[in-house]
Amino acid sequence: MARFWKILGLAIVAGAGLAASVAVGSAATGATTSTSTTTVAPPANTSLPAISGTARDGSLLTASNGRWTGSPTSYAYRWQRCDSAGGSCAAIAGANSKQYTVSSADVGHRLRVEVTASNAGGSGTATSKPTGVVASSGNAPSNTRLPSVSGTPQQGATLKVNDGTWTGTAPIRFDYTWQRCDANGNNCSTFIAHAGTTSYTLGSIDVGHRIRVEVQATNSVGSSYVYSAPTAVVAPPKSTQSATTVAVKDVSLPDRLVIDQVHFTPNPVMSRNSEIQARFHVSDTKGLSVQGALVFALGLPYGWTYNAPEQATDANGWVTLVIRPTRNMPLRRGDLVMFVRARKPGDSLLAGVSTRRLVQVGIG
């Protein structure tokens, strides 16, 4: 019996020790669980956001989020308007959605989108590359019927331009540049102080030339230009036209050609960039104005001017040659001498009814 109670006591003690051990272990485990925490890193961008769509007024652009670490739970957007180089960007008021409709205020600018990704640990921000320069919607002007010039091509008369017919997005604005061409309608050059106006009054410098006008059409999308057909050769005023004219084919020996009138504009020549308008009148020895005589002029010393092509006199015996100085022509005070020849087509340069004359224009 005594042995039984001894064994029972040992079992009770052992059980108590085991319970204490379990209690201590449980307490230790509970302490570890209550002091551990998990830290979440904020999102970090690994691939920039991008913009899809056409950079044009009225079109819809869409932002892609790019790629991020940290498993973002939400995204926010802020669209920006930049200069034409993609810099100096500023937020667009109210543009905070994934999509943005391009407005007329964006034309000529580039656009970016700023994307902010967020999670429980915070947020990160990245900005897309800029779009191309935003273009206007619509079509640039396109000509379907050429402009035209109306009016009498005669010194003192006024020419007017008709715009022709154009297609393109309205409104279309027009600008004008008047040009003076040679007697054949070629070698046209811009010259007129009346550029930008729809009319031009012909002066003495235009006699013997043809006139045309460049019309430039511009709208919000772009611009283009075309030329009118040149006018007929500009004639002198009626008051100076000769009542008696002879065709050069009817001039024969002993009659000869005579270069009887010479005019230079400008005179004197002050710049190598100035074209010299040299006007010559040809008559026969009877005093009749000669139509169709071929006139040639050469600046001396040789090399001071470019050679002007030979041209025929008009119905009043006049011809205008454009003499262009070279960089070799000195600008000191003096004279530019010109050798001038008038001849009958088909005649030898030194024979027949031809004539030659030395004239001069001032320099300096």
C-alpha cells in the first residue's frame, strides 16, 4: 500500500512539471508573435508611362501606367502641357484622368502625363516622354484654280489680283508678293514695296517687263503658295507712244538703226545688290520707232557686270535690260560704261543696219 502512494506521488509531480513546461513554452511563443511586423515598400517605377493616340486637336490620348515594383493598388494621373521642345511643362487644369482630349490650346505644344502609383507603403511618381507637337485638325490650303491679274499692262495703270480658288479648313488668310519678270515671263524677282497688297500701280521701271503675283494661303493647319500667270509686256503710257513705228524687217540700207534714248534706274548705282534697269529706244535714221530690233548691252570694264540677254524692242521701239553688278564692280565715285548694240535679226553683228553706242551710268 505504501508502494502505491509513492508511485502516485511521483506521477503527480511529473505531471505538474510537464504542465509548467508547456506553459512556459506557450508564453514564449506568444511573446514572439506579438512583437513581429511586416514593412511594405512604396512603388518604384521600372518602365516609364506612355501615351497612345494622335497628337492632334480634338483627338483622344490614353495614358499607360508603365511598370512598377511594390504591387500598386491605385494610380493617379496629371496631364501636362509643354513647349514645342517638350520642356517648361505645366499641369493642365482638370486633366486628371487616364484619358485626355486634346484641345485647341495644345496646338503647337507637346504633352506629357505624370502617373502616381500608390500602395499601403506610400507612393511613387513617373512622367512619360512628350508627344509630338500637337497639330491642328483639318486640312492645309490647297489651290484648285490659279490666281489671276486683271488690269491693263501699261505704265500708270493699276493691276489687281484675284485669289483663285482654294480648299482647306476655314478661315484662310491670303498674302501677296508682286514680282517683275523679263519680257518672256521668266527670271522673275520679288521687288515691290507694295508686297501684301491686292493691287499694284505700274511704273516706268515696269515697262518692257511682265508682272506676276505670288499668292500665299495660310490657315491653322499650314500654308501653301502659287503664282499667277504673268501679264503681257508692260507698255509705256499712251502719251509717250510714237504714232509712227516701223518693223525692223522693213529697215534697210541706206537707213540704219539709231539708239537715240537711254535711261538708267538707279542712277547712280549705290550698291552691288541693286539691279540696273537700262532702257533703250531704237529708231531708224528717219526718226521712226523700230519694233523688233535686237538690243544687247555689255558693261565695261568687262567683269563688273553680268551679261544681260539680247532682247527685242516693243511696238514703241523701247526695250528694258536688267544689268546685275558683280562683286568686282567698285563702289567708288565714277562711271560704269556700257557698250550697246542694236541689230536686225539675221544681219551680221558688224554689218547691215546695226548700230553701236557707248553710254554710261554713275557709280557711288
